[in-house]
Amino acid sequence: MMPILLSTIGEENIIRKIGGSPEIKQHLADLGFVVGGDATLVSLVGENAIIKVKETRVALSKELAQKVMV
């Protein structure tokens, strides 16, 4: 298990765990990041990560993206 930031760009991953406080977990769940769901690291742009989840591209700060474990 590793943070999605360390995965290969373009490789589809299964979300294994969401870390952080209950508020952070809820925020990520609202964006579509749920355990068992698919997520793909699209690109890293400055301090943000572009992640494809549920056919949508979402920009997350690197700090927040580190909470998503694949």
C-alpha cells in the first residue's frame, strides 16, 4: 500500500484506504474517493495532483492526495 502520488502516471489503481481526520475522509468521499473505487494519477502540476476518479478529473493538493492509499 502506498500514497497515490507514488503510483505510475496513467496506471489505474484501487483505493485501499483513506487516511486523515473524519472531516478529510468525508470531503474525499464527497469527491468520489471511496475504498474499493478506482483512481488514476493523471499528472502532477506544481503543488497539485490531477486524479481521475469515477470518470471525472479532480485536482487535489499533494498534502490531501497523500491521504489516498492505493
